[in-house]
Amino acid sequence: MRYQISGKQIDIGAALQTHVRTELDDMLSKYAGRPTEANVVFSKSGNEYVCESVVHLSTGLNAQATGKAHEIYAAFDASSEKMDKQLRRYKRRLKDHHKERSQPVELSDAGSYILAPTDESDKAEQDTVTAMIVAEMETKIPSLSVGEAVMQMEIASSPVLVFRNEKHSGINVVYRRDDGNIGWIDPRTSG
């Protein structure tokens, strides 16, 4: 497995890197059979340390967690506990509901854009002016079943996931609704 352990404007010592590798190895050996890559980024926010961890699994799914604490080791431990819980839930759900998947998730390339916010006070001008693109990058769209897409969205703690539906190869969206339920958009079934 490949590790990338770094700090944003802070130095990460060898002891912390060793601690992170050891803890992640122990945790991942219990739950995720084939992790491929782990990215751990430490930063400082005010007087707290923040640890953001992302583990890429060979199935194409990602687990991510963030931990905050006044000490850097405690921030990693908080992130690690969240990741542990996610992987435990992931393993149980994968074993129970998705035994059929023998191949890794297929990924397609797509464009991803970040748009500048518009000024709410000038509504008349909003209709005539398009938003400015702040950042343009490439992203991957996984080919999943609807159940796997919901599971990936929950594991990644994201509010929305765009995916290619394995049944008909169409682009679909799952998202967390304001009422706490999950919404599913399948343009193919609109009529």
C-alpha cells in the first residue's frame, strides 16, 4: 500500500509518520482487504490540529474522515476512529449486499468546476451575467449500482454523488435530502 503523509504549513516528523503507518496498517488489515493508497494531511486551524485521512480501496470506493484536537497525535486518533467506524460499516454492508462484485469499480473521466459565488443583492444582474469559473479540474465518475452509490456517498460523508448506473450505463445522482433521506435522480426514467 502507498502512503502519502504530509502537513500543510507544518512539519511532520518521522515519529508521527511511523505512528500513522502503523495505526493505518492495523486498522486496514481488519476491515479493508485491498487498500491501495492512503492520504493523510495534517494542518493547523487556530489552536487545533486537523487531520484529514482518505483511503482509496481497490473496489474504487473511498473512505475519508477528519479529526480535530489540540494535539497532533490526538487529531490523527480522532480521524482514525471515524475511519475505523466507516470501514467496519463498509465491510459489513459489502459482505451482506454486494458479494457479486468481483471486478474493481470502473471509473470515467469528467470535468469538475468551481464557480465563484454571486452577489445576492443584485438579483437583476444575476440573470444576465454568468458565474466566473474559479477552478477547473478532472474528476472520476464511478460505475456503481444505486446501493453502492449510496454507500460510497455515506462513507465519503459527501452530500451528493454523481455515478454511472451499472444497469443501463446512464449518469445518475444520489444526494442527501434536507429531511435526512436519500434522493436518487435517474434522468432515464423521467417521462
